[in-house]
Amino acid sequence: MKRYYFLADNLDRLQAIEHDLEHNGLSKPQIHILSRDDCGVMKRALNDVEAVLRKDVVRSMTRGAMAGVAAALVVLATGQLSGAAAVVGWMPFVFLAIVMLGFITWEAGLFGIQEPHRDFRRFDQALNSGRHLLIIDGRGMDENIINRVTTHYPELEFSGTGEGAPDWYISAQNQWRRFIEVMP
């Protein structure tokens, strides 16, 4: 999927744009609003960017997990190569390897929570000045819909593209929404 970014000044207009995009075939999980005005976004029932995705937590934790796996392997290799595992058994080394993996992953997540998401950093100045970011994830067939709807709103400022959410993730969110709607 491809991600399209648009800057706008008015949340009411973004509400109309989101409605038009949904009316023309895009699903709600494909459309997000990133704004510093969380109350305004919530009041209009716009689909905002989840708090965990506003920060670089996921990327940092992934990197931390890779470093944690490396540290765990070093602990296990040290136990094997030093011969200590033969003397005291593998349990302390396995336990320490698990602790190292978990701690390094957790610590990396704490670093990531302090940083804005890498895809949104370029919009910090605009967001801090009161503007709002419309984020649309589209497949190739959605490009015509996105172009057709956004051209009706000249106040939208096209701000680039990027790598969108995986198609399976959007499909899972759509299925979850359908499941919730069917539940009594």
C-alpha cells in the first residue's frame, strides 16, 4: 500500500473529506487524522492515529529485540564455551538470556516512546502551528478515488507519499470492525 499525506487547517473540512473518501469506497482504517487538537478530532469522531503509532515505539522495540537476541546468544555462548553450563547447568544461562532479551527490548521501547514516529517527524512544524495531517493508505486501485476526492478540496495541501500500512493489517482491522458491529 502507498500512503498519501495532506495538510489542512480545518477539522470540519477533514471530517467532510473523510466522509467522502468512505462514501467512495475507502474503509475507515485506511484514513487517519494526525493533529495536536485531540479533543477536536474526538469531538468530530475522526479516525485518529493511535497513540502508540504516533511515537517510534514499534521500530525501537524491534531494534531492541534484535539486540536482545544478540545479547541472549552471547550469554548462551559464554555458558557453552566457558564450560560453566556443564558445572552449574543451563538453567541460569537460559534464565539470564531471557532476562537480557526482555530488558533490552523494553528499554529500547522506552527510548522510542520519547521520539515522534519517523514518518511524522517532517510534519512536526506544521502540526505545532495548528495544522492537521490527513493520512490515506491506498492500494493501486484506490489512487483514482483519492485523486478524485482530494481535487474537490483545494484547501488540502499535498505533502508527499510514503510506505503505507500492510494490506493484511487494513484487512484485519476491517474484519474486526465488522465483527464488532455484528456483536449484540
